[in-house]
Amino acid sequence: MLPTGAKDSQLRESNSQKVHPQPMEEAMNQNPEAVEALISKIFTNISSLKSAYIQLQAAHTPYDPDKIQAADRLVISELKNLSELKHFYREKNPKPVCVSPQDSRLAAEIQEQQSLLKTYEVMVKKFQSEILNKDSEVLQLQQQIDEANQRRAKLEKNLKLRGLSTKESEGSSDENGFLPVDLSPDLFTSAVEATFKAIHDFSKPLINMMKAAGWDLDAAANSIEPNVIYAKRAHKKYAFESHICQRMFSGFQQASFSVKSDDLTVTKDSFFHQFLSLREMDPLDMLGQNPDSIFGKFCRSKYLEVVHPKMEASFFGNLDQRNYLMGGGHPRTPFYQAFLKLSKSVWLLHRLAYSFDPNAKVFQVKRGTEFSDVYMESVVKNLVVDDCDQKPKVGLMVMPGFWIGGSVIQSQVYLSGMRVAE
């Protein structure tokens, strides 16, 4: 037996030692490899989840339903893996009474990853909703396409389209391989509108090249038609369009269009055949096949009329295009190709005009002529006269008018001395 004093001393020492459940740190120290493996799996899984999320985002631009579904399945799989790791950790490591600083940091990191998981879950639900919406939009668009195809099929069945190659109309070509076209006033009206647009389209690069070459556009416009009073400075572009029109339509009233040719055929059928043969072709391709054809001679002569030598020299620093044309060729430069589009439109209009019986007749409007809404149409719609007693007068003719089948296609004119209505 121990002495009484020794017993008391032993009891005091025993009481001073607090008893705790085994802390996590000790549990971890017992198997540090397992803990490290668990943490490594967590980080690997988070990286995989981020990668899957990036794939899900990428699948939306461009929109790819298959890739979206694949990425969606991958995100869900990674979320399940994280959830399994969480449950595995809780089963193997119950919450201790006393938590070490290392455990606190690990718990905080796990909580952060759990918050991140919730964010990913929200994003996944959002993307799933977007996928459903996109699928619905795709279905609606497919229905619209089907309806449009049905309407197109009906139109192709009931109408003879102008200049549109379709699978259904390929089988209905005539013996020359041309699509069936009705020779009608509406067809001629469409050709007039196309020519007017072609003049406008060619004037744009012409004016831009004049600006780049340092031309005084005000002086140039005044030299074309002096003393025209423009409502806006920007309206001076119509002077250049008028210049192009006057040159391109010179000789239009003649069946030959002022082109000399020994084998010129002037029957109605031959004019319409020429119209059909060129309508579907690229003009440069046609000239490549036959540079000295009637159309080739027309393009050559009109270019030399429209583009002055000084103008060409200022644009390109030389007269190579002009010399090449005069030598019998047709240059493949962008500027000449733009001019060929204009030439084709005017040539087709002439061929079509002489396909009718009687011919469609062209008429021009001189400067100073009083405006008539029967024979003319203003290219600027919101112009008004300052003096109510004064009648509007023509300053420029931008496009001639035509008589066809008892109907009038109005000439396009610019009215001088007007102002823009407010």
C-alpha cells in the first residue's frame, strides 16, 4: 500500500490530465496516405468538373445539341463523384470533439467546394433549360422551312420564274436549255428596275475612285450639267448617274444599239434568244468564250465612252485597261468587272425591248422640262417647291422612260431648285 500522502499526490496528477476523444489529427496520422489520396481525388474531381463546365459552355457557341447533352452528362457524372467522396469522407471520419487547425482549414475548403458545387448545379439546370428552349426553337424553324418549301413548290408549279434555277424547273427547260419565261410587260419592268439599280451601283465605285484620285467632285458634277440647283450637296451623285445613263443608253433606239456587225440577226426570236442566253451567264465568262461577239463589242465601245482617258489615268496611273480593250481583249480587273455588270443590265434591257411586237420604245426627258407625274418620277421623294406658283422642272434625267404595250414606265429625274421637306 502507498502512504496516504503518496495516494493524494497520485490522484492530483491523475485529475490534472484531461481525457478527450481521439482527435482527427491523430486519426489522420494513423493513415496519412489515405487522407492524401482523398484530397487528391477531390482536387482531381474539381478540375474535371471545371473542364466539363467549360465544354458545356463551348457547346453553346456555335449551338450543338449533341455536344451540349454530352457535356451535360459529364458535369452530372462529376457532381455524383464529388457527392460520393463527400459521403465516403463523412463515414470514415466522424466529426471530432476537438478540431485541430489543420482540420479547420480542410473543413473550410470542403465547404467552399460544396458551395461551388451548388453553383455548378444551378448552372447545369440553367443550361438544361436553355437546351430545351433551343430544341423548341429548332423545331419551330424546321416547321417554317417545311412551310416555305411547300409555298415555293406551289409557286414553281404555277409560275414561270425569271432567272431562278431550281430542281423542279430544270426538267421544264426548253429545247435550248433555257428556263421558261413569259415575255410580258412585267418582265420588262423588272429589267428596267434592274438597270436603274446597276447604274446606281456602278456610280458608287466610280465616285469613290474619283475622290481617292483627288477630283473636285463639285466641279465635275457642274461640268456634266451646269447650273443645276441641288437641295443637298449629296444629291450631286445624281449628276454622275446621269452621265453614266446618257452614255450607256446612247443608240438604244436602234436595233443594232450602234454596234457594227456583219451577222446581226434582227428577228424577234433572235433578240429574245440573246436575252435568255446571257441572262444566266457571268458576263466575263461569256466574253472569255467570244471576246469579239456583239456583246463584247458593245462593252468595249461603252467603256471607252463612259470612262474618259484622263479619268482612267488618274485612277490607275496608266491606260493599260484602255489599251487592252482597244487591242481586242477584256481585262479581268475589279473595276472592269463592275462595269460589265452594268453593261449586261443595259444590253439585256435592249434585247428584251426588241423582243416585243411592237418594240418597247425609249424616251428621254430634257433639262428644263416641266415635271409630269405621268411620264416622270422624282428620284428624291421629299422635295418641295419654295414658290407655290412655280412648277417643278427637270435638272437631270437619271434614267430614261419607256412605252410598252400602251403603258408608260416613268423616267427617273432629279428636280432642280427644290428643297427638302421638313
